[in-house]
Amino acid sequence: MTATEIQTAAAQAIHALKIYGEGDTAVRALDDVTIGFERSRFTAIMGPSGSGKSTLMHCVAGLDTLTGGQVFIGDVDLTRLSEKDLTILRRDTIGFIFQSFNLVPTLTALENITLPMDLAGRNPDQAWLDTVIGTIGLADRLHHRPSELSGGQQQRVAVARALASQPQIIFADEPTGNLDSRSGAEVLTFMRQAVDQFSQTIVMVTHDPVAAGYADRAVFLNDGRIVDEMADPTAERVLDRMKRFGE
């Protein structure tokens, strides 16, 4: 990465190494990976199963630790933080969206959206919260519990929860993996809007070329290394690139 890219990165990994196991059974899930994720951009991380894409996201997001190398969120080196400080950083500066929604079933949609801020003892910015709620189009469902919402609606609540605290960066792990194509398109459109209208930064792990087509950039991993990247990806171009992993 250039000096400019490092300065503008919302998150970055530098010579990231992640090894599972020891000796003959050791697996290099990440093998000297250096990458930056620009602010106000939507990046898709792709690759075949076992390529290291989820490991990369989990390490950059502070959910897992590296064997070697460094990870930064902004200018903060996660590898130097205590577990307590890392927990605070994840809570205050990072948003997460998971395939399984991870909503609390006993809370309403609105309570789920504001939950991270409630846990941190912070009041939401009401104007921003109203904007997010208006954008997800669920104003009439805010007092419903997750069981009363469709899968697509639940995931839109999860995206709104990630956005509501105005994090520096949002990490999304297969966010449309449990959704039908229509619901998935709704969620991805909302994520795209978050980048275009709110200057949000999103990093998404996905195996779906259609989902990657919503991103500004697609990065391809294989065997723990970055093997390619693509600007302004389309589903067709991504699918063609993915087919080459089988060659």
C-alpha cells in the first residue's frame, strides 16, 4: 500500500499472518496479507471455501488475533490493545452484521437497533437514528419483535443496528446468506445507500457474485493470500473470476 492509502484507510492489515495448529498439522489461514480498506467505500472479500476470507475479516475486526503482523482500525494498532480496550474499541467504533441476524428475540426492532448504545450508556443521536430508520423502511414495524418480522426485515434491523451508532467501519459476514434473492437485494441496496448517502465504510465477506456486484471493489483470496482484486465489480465479472479458482 502507498502512504496515501494507509492514511485514508478505515482499517488495514499489514503482513498479517494467522496460523492454526502446530507442526505438520499447521494451517496458514492468512499468509503475509497486506491490505487497506478505504473510508466511505464498500469492499467485498471473496474466495473459495477455506481461502481465509472470514479469517481476514475476523482479524481485522478484532474478533480474532493474528499470529504475526499488524491490524489497524484508523490509526489504532489492535495488536497492542488489552482485551478490555479491544472490547471497548469494538463496541464504540465497529459495527457488525452477521448471517444469522443476531437479534435479541425479547426486544423490539427499535430496542435491537439501539442496544449497542444502551449497553455503552450512550444516548443515540435522534436525528441520525430517525434517518436510519427512515432509510430501512421499517418505521411501522419498530415495535414488533424479531419473530414477527420476515428474514429480510430482521436483517434490515441488524444493518440499522450496525449503522445507528455511527461506527468508523462495518464488517458484514455473509449478510444475505440466509435470505431469498428479493430480501437479499433489499438489504444490499440499503448497505449501498449507507455508503453513498452516509459515507459509511463497509467490508463484506461473501461467496455470492450478485452481492459482490453491489460493492465498489472486490478482493479475492485463495490459500490465505490475496490473488486478485477488481474495481467496480459486476456479478458477471466476479463469477468469471471465481470460476478460475477451480482451474
